[in-house]
Amino acid sequence: MDLPHFFNFDFPLPFWIISGAILVFFTVQLIYYLLVYRKPYVYEQKRDKSLTAPEKLPAVSVIIASKNESENLAKYLPPILEQDYSDFEVIVVNMGSTDETDVLLKALNQQYPHLYHTYVPAEAEDINGKKLALTLGIKAAKNDVLLFTEAYCVPASDKWIREFANEFLKGKDIVLGFCKLQIEKKVSMRKFILYDNMIHGLKYLSLAVLGKPFMGIGRNLAYKKEIFFEEKGFSSVLNIEEGEDDLFINKIAGKKKVGVVTSPESMTESDVVNSFFTWRSLKSKYLYTKQFYKGISSFVFGFETFSKYLFYLSVMAGIVSGAVFNNCLLIALSLFFLIVRFVVQLYVIGKNSRLLGAGKYHIDLLFFDLFQPFNNFKFRKYANRRNKSKR
């Protein structure tokens, strides 16, 4: 079917439909990469890096809930206790551990008087064990600024607490950070796991920078103690396994002033992912709680995935149609927009990857880009099946 003669176009209607679709979805994708995913890197480049006098910084309580993590605590707790910060305490809540956790904490307490520890009885309800432990730690904290991490995480620098504290001086109520993964090369799908962790970080950090925060991670997160009690703690998520970090922040972030820390010194690191199955378990927990999020985040990133697949389908349609109908221009246009999008994507991902310590990407980025949403769908089904079996 040809266009009406008065348009003076020699190309058939399918050419304009396919070309228009490619252009529309290409533009949408560029908006996401240049105006959303680029934000963490740009934010870090522009942020004020001047040092604040130590006496002006707020006192901080670091809270860690731990169950049978004596080996990790032995490795990672000293770097936390030895932070270059003048006024802080560390509270470890022992969640009924049966290993050497209690002995270790008592020994460390002799060396570090600012270490405090309490415990949750072993018979506490499993589904709310972590929430109860954190609640006890928060109640025990003597400072208003609470900084959270996990027993299997270590600060990337001795300035970790300082980087968070600086944000609270700016009037923030909540501060979101990032956790890098340290994965041995022998772990299956290592590079993809690093990519997936980075994309996850880009999503919640980008929207926070844009003023639309929707979650945080318990491996690197801070908020004020008064907020926890104003919002009645974890009462709204008691019936959901996990959710003590991302769902809590999802509930309160829209009503509070939220900051982010993106400097290398502000990050934590974790080597918890020692196999594909460990990663699947951790990832599935997040994907399960994600379905309870409120706000625009699901729509924003759902539309990004939708537009991405339609862009790839439009490009494929353009190449196939161009080959079938001997239209070299349609093939050239399809390839041109595919290459330009890839170059922009490679640039934005590369900049953020260097910032977030997620490795280098080349042509494999195309495969990761296509495969990640499918993998998330697969893992979410696994998570839902697992949670149904527990009921």
C-alpha cells in the first residue's frame, strides 16, 4: 500500500510505520539513559566534596542484625569499629545464633568499648526475626542517626560513617547508599550478576536523585531514629517475609527528605555471593518484596523494559523487512539507531560501572540488556513458589 500521491514520498507505508516505531522507542530509551540512569554518575561529579569539621557532625549508631555470622563478624566488624569518626557506637543484635557469635562479641567488646550487643531469643518468630532484631537495636541506640549494614558487609573505606553523616547535616531524614559485590571469577554468571547489581543500584539511586525515592537496601542505609517510631516501625510489613529495609523505605520515603551517597568511600562491599544459587536466593527475596511497592517506580521501570523490547523488535522488523523488500535505507536506519543506542548505553553504563565498581562491558552489554528482565521474571516466579510453600 502506497501513501497518497500528494505526500511525494516514494516509500511504502510499512517503511514509515517501522521507521516511526524505531524513532519513538529510540527516543524513549535515550531519555531513560541520559536523564535517569546517568544521574548517579553526574550527581557524584557535581557534589560538594569539601570536608566538614568533625565537631559539627552528628553522633551515629551503626546497627547490625546477625545470625550465625561469627566468621563474617570476625572479618568485617573491626573495619566498622575502626572508622575515622569521632562519635559513634556499633550495636550488634545476635539473632539466637548457635555458633561462636556471642563469644566473639564479648571478646571484641574488650578491645572496642563503643561496641554493644544484645540478642533475640532463638525461639522468636522466624518471619519477623530480622524485624524484631532491628527494632531492638534501634531502641538500644543512643544516637538519632542510625546507619545500617549487614554482618557480611564491610565499609569500602574508613570514611564510610562520615560520608553518611554529611548528608544529615544538609537536613536529610533518610540517606541511601550502594553495596558493591566482590565475586570470585569461578562463580557462574559472575559478570551478569555484577551488571544486575549495578542496574538495581542505578534504579533506586537515580529516582532518589530525581526526588522520587522508592526503596533502599539494608546493606547500606541510614535514617533518623525519630522517623522509625513516628512511622510505628515495621508494623506495616510484619506479615511479609523480608521487607525490613526496602518496603519500610518505600512506605516513608515520599514523606521525608531523602539524600544519596555515591562516593567510593560511602559504599559497602560484600562477598556473600559465592555461587549462582546464593545470588538467586538473595535476588528472589528482593523480587518478592518488590511486588508490594507503592508509587511510580514499577510503572517507570516497567515502561523502560517495555520500550526496550519494542525498540529491539522494531529494529529486527526493519532489518528483516528491508532485506525482504530490498530496501537498503530501512536496513541502514535500523542499524544506525541500534548502534547509536548501544553507544549511549555503553557510555552511561561504563561511567556508572566505574563509579560503582561493577566491571567493564563491551558487546556483552547487549545480551545482558536483553536477558536481565527475563531473568527477573524467572526469579520472581521462583520466589513466589518458595513463599507459597512456606505457608
